[in-house]
Amino acid sequence: MIYTEEMRASQARVEATRNIRLSEELPRFTAEEKGELLRQYHPDYHEEGFAVLSVGPNKGDKVPKELAALLQGKSRMDTADVDLDHIQFETDVLVIGGGGAGAAAAIEAARHGAKVLMATKLRMGDANTGMAEGGIQAADKESDSPEAHYLDAIGGGHYKNKPELLAELVLHGPEAIQWLSSLGVLFDKNSDGSMVTTHGGGTSRKRMHACGDYTGAEIMRVLRDEVRNAGVDVVEYSPAVELLLDGEGKAAGAVLYDFDTREYHVVRAKSVIIATGGAGRLHYQGFPTSNHYGSTADGLVMAYRAGVPLIYADAIQYHPTGAAYPPQIYGALVTEKVRSLGAMLVNKNGEAFLHPLETRDVVAAAIIRECQERDKGVYALHGPAVWLDTPMVDLINGEGTMEKRLPAMIHMYEKFGINIRKQPILVYPTLHYQNGGICIGAKSKTKIPGLYAAGEDVGGIHGTNRLMGNSLLDIIVFGRIAGTEAAGYSQTA
Ligand code: MEZ
């Protein structure tokens, strides 16, 4: 590993001052300080990064300028090349997107007797779902409750969450874990057979259920098989480029673009579910991203063009700990679970500067602040950084904890000669999640009859700041609801 002299000296200081423990003693932020921190340092608040929409259902809304360009741009299909009378596929339910939400929706729609076609931009499973590491939240114990889950999430979301959506999310939490387990997801268990649960940022109870630090990959593995078992037809490398509405303004299908043949295909469907994920690969404000290559706001754009309002499109989540070094993994996710297990965020002088399990927006803002203050941050080739003191996980929880709980993290760094059990790592916020998105009601319905949406492309569930593990939960809860509802609608259409 090539360290600069400054990084080497800083790491030595971090190691020499490893006497801090995760405790209430650490700086916490009051509500006013949080607001101040956000206004001063959080990139969401760099006003120049946003454009004001002048057309469409949400006239006057602010959106990142990269997204505004897509929303206001031309259709991604050349209408002269599409013969709408030439229908290649006919189905009851069309699911657009092959991540966790799309898969859950397709499985449930098929189980309710619908003929289902899934169209994916890349391969089924190439999605942010597979990249979510640390866990899925669900309040399923006596010491916890959906009410506590609700309060944590609404506080974390700055009280902007749509109550009916959040209630749906937390009430279905335990059922979602049972459903995934019944399909074969191997959650971590204690020796007595109970689930291992941990804290995440902003959670008052231990309710994070995990499969090591590859929770999303394990969930996606199982869902991918189940989609096939359920008899869903899957068309890969065929992104939807435009929705089709009938003469009464109801959902009627979509136009797909086949990456292999470069032809357009018309799909006629009785109901349509948008589950295309987020927008991280638009690299808002030049940030690195933890997102997969397909996250380019496709669903937001299609829904908006069809007349569906978006909500909180300017609320973007920067995960506090993206890898800042080595450059080959710049922006890759360093799971919040590392902090849940006790690792501290430390500046170059070995000082801990906040409680590491504050909500994500606050932690990200505090890291940016630390890096902006002279002599506190470290410079790590591509930009500023602070240290995440990973060896503390084994120091606090015992030798072997990292091996057991963070195998994917160990592996990611091992490839570059970095042993995270022995050396702290450099981190900086990375563009992680689209908090806002398509407006839906509690049954995943959009304002267009027959059009449903689920997953990261939906807004309102998490307000303007999501808590860790609530996204893996929402893709299952709202994916399943969308599938059930769309199947029911298709039988009446
Ligand atoms: O919900 C997430 O974004 C998540 C589980 C991320 C992580 O840090 O592991």
C-alpha cells in the first residue's frame, strides 16, 4: 500500500490514541446544531447544485441539475422508429426493473395468478439491492416494536416521511423477514436460533438483521431464483424508454430498447410496475458513488414524463463512509455496520469528532466539516478523508468478529494489500441513495390507473433522510404490495 508521508503520520497518531469507546460521552448534536451543520456543510445544501423545474406536475420544485436535464429532455426513443401497432409482448403485468423491488413484485404478481413479464436494463439482479451490505431493519422482538421503528425513521427523515407509507413499512417489517427466510435467505443466527440484530445510525433498538456484510447480495440471490421458479418471463438488456398510456390515460405498457439488436419492442400490459432504482450514477455535484451502473433515474424520468409527480427529488443521501483510498475503489460502500460494531471516525490527530451512529446526513456533514477545517482531515489522492478505525471492531468485540461479521469488507481491501483488522481506512461521503422519487400512495399506486411503483425510485417513505436498512425493507414490502395490487388490477382491466 502506498501511503503519503502525511497519511502515514496521521495513521500513527490514530493508532496511538485508540482509547475511545463507543459511548454516550461522545459529541452528539442537538436539533439546532444538526440544522446548522447541514446548512453549513452538507452538499445537499449547495444551492447552486440545483435547478428549478419550470415544466411538469411539480412546477417550482428543486431538483439536481443533472436530473432536471433528463426530466426536461426529449424522449429517449425516436418515435419515428417505433411502430406502436406492432406488439412484441403481451402480458398482464409488466415489471420494469430487475432489482429487489422488481423481483419481489414479479414473484407476488405471479403468485396471484397474473402472467408477468420482467424487463431489465442490465441482467436481473444487477441492482443496488445486491450492493447493500449491512442489514435490513424490522422490529420483530418483544424489546422492540413497529412504533419505535416508526419514531426512529420519522425523526431520521426530518418528519418529512409520508405517515401512511412509513406505517405500511414498519408494520410489514417482521412479515418481510419471515417471507425472505421462507424463500431461503440465510440470516445470521445466535446459537439459540434467534436472529442476530445490531444497531444502525439513528436506531433506538437493535433491529438490523443481516447476512454477514453481504445482506443485499444474499437477498438478491434468493429472489433471482424465485423469479425463475414463479414462471416469470424475463427480458434482459432491454431498458424501458417510455411508458404507454391508453386513450383514457391508463397504463397500457411500455417501449423497450433492446441493447443487443438495437431495436425497439412494444410491450402491451394491463398494468405496469416501475422498479428501476435510483440515480446515483448521475454523480450529482461531481460526487463519487456507491451505486451500480444502471442507477440513472430511468423510472423517475418515465413517470414524470407520463405526468406523475415526484417528491423530494432534491433529497439525496450521501453515505458517510465511502472508500477514499485506494483509488481503485474510490466511492465504494464501507458499510455502516463497521460503525455499528464500534469503529470510530477519527481525524488525522486521532480525535473522535462525533457519535458515529448519528443519522447519515449528520455524520456525512460532520466528516465534510472536519475535512474543511485546517489540520483535521487527511488528503487521500482523490480528495479529503478522515479515518475509520476498523481495528476497534476486534478490540471491542473480540478477535475474529470482523472475520465473521465483515468478510466482504475484509476481502474488498485485501485485494489492495490492506488488512483492515490491523489498519484503519480512509473514508469520505459517497453518493448512495435517492431519498425522494415517484409519488405513490400506501398501495404503491401512482396517480395513473394501472401504474404502480416500488423501490428506490419511490419517494416519501423515508422523508429527506433514510436510515440504514430501511431500503432493503421497503423494496420487499412495497415490491410485494405493488405485485399484488397490479395483479388484481390486471384481472379487472
Ligand atoms: O441501507 C443501506 O444503505 C445499507 C444497509 C448500507 C450499509 O451501510 O451497509
